[in-house]
Amino acid sequence: AYYDPRIPRFDIIADIRPLLPKVYAVLFSGGGNAGSNNARYWNDLKFMYATLVDTLGVDPDNVIVLYGNGTGRDDDMDVDHAGTEANLQTVFDDLEEDARVWDTIFLFTTNHGGGFWPEDPDGVHNYGRVDASGDEAGEGFLESDYGRDFNADGDTSDTMSFDETLVSWGSSILDDALSDIIGEVDLSYGRMIIVMEQCFSGGLIEELADPGRDMIIMAAADELETSYEMAPDYDYNEFCNHVT
């Protein structure tokens, strides 16, 4: 036998596919309960899922869907978990192990959101909560302007602030808690992109943003605004439909 230099020789090298950049997508819609879990939230998730997988080529194994009580409305998209705070925490715990510094994490939320809505005749929107941590102190809404005892201390003379929330199945996730959940992967990814459709979603930006990281955050409304479903059929939400 002899070596012919005209015949190329190939050595087996390590599979580099695990080192290539990946996109991990987390699609979340809690819905609250059976009565408030509108069909448009499911449609929003399906539209985004199809765009990620079919149009952008994201590996479907890297798309995690958290929806309602864990059961989808049809068979067009698999649901991995119920849309609860505990399950979202578990997903981000897993991402802390799986994501690498060259990967992108994409979080998409379409759902009810809570906060303070000055235009509401009652002065506060469903699912909003009086600020308990003191990080919303700059808002300063007078209880006397609305004739409501927001903090239930027996008078209407206080100046109040409110936390924004993301509604989950059976409960709500406070803005500070959502920030803690996302912070689980603080050192484990290269870029995070967050798109939030829920009412008052802009109020979560300050808690979620990290100036030291590569982050893109988009919200349908500011901290004192509601978001809207899409006319004329109201089968989707306006903001996230255009974004998708």
C-alpha cells in the first residue's frame, strides 16, 4: 500500500452542532381562568409558533409553550406546560442549564395584564396590585381622587403606587417576580428578546431590563395603558399580530 497525495484524506472531527448559536423561545399565556382565557391568546401563540418554526427555522424542540391549564384549544400546537408562575420558573431554570453565551432567548407573552388605569371609573384595573416593595413610588396616585381605599387601611388619604402583573393560570405574576425568574439565566445567554402584549406591559420594562446585557424589549402599552384586541373579528391581539 502507498499514499497517493491526489486522494484526499479526512479525519473524523467532533460534531460542532451543539456549539452553533441557537434560539430558545418561550411562549406564555396564562389566561387567568376558563372564563377569561380568550381564544385570541391561543391564536396569538399559534401564529408566533408557526412564524418561529416554519418561517424562521427555529428548532421546534427549542420552543416551549405554556398555556392556560396545560390543554390546547386544538391540535395545531403542542402545549408543554400550564401557564403558571411555577412552570415558567422551571422553564427558565432549565434554560440556565441549556443556554450558552452565543444563544438567543425569546420570551413572548400574550395575556391579561394588571396595573393602574387612570381612565377606569373604578380607578384600578383587574389584576393590578398595590405596590408592596416600594419600587413604584414615583407614580403617586391619590386615593381621594378615586374615592377608594386601595391599601385597605381604613381611609382614602394615601398616595399609592401599583405593581404591574402578568396574569397566569389561577393567579398573577408580579413584575418583580418575573424579573427574578428571567434573572435565573443572567449569565447563560447572549441576547434576550421580549415581546409583551398584555395591558400595562410597558410597566415591566424597568424591572426586566438589564443595562449590562444585550436585550430587546417591546411592549404593547405603557404602564398606565391597556392593550387592544384586533378588529373586526377580535381573533387576535392588535400589537402582537402586527409584530409577528
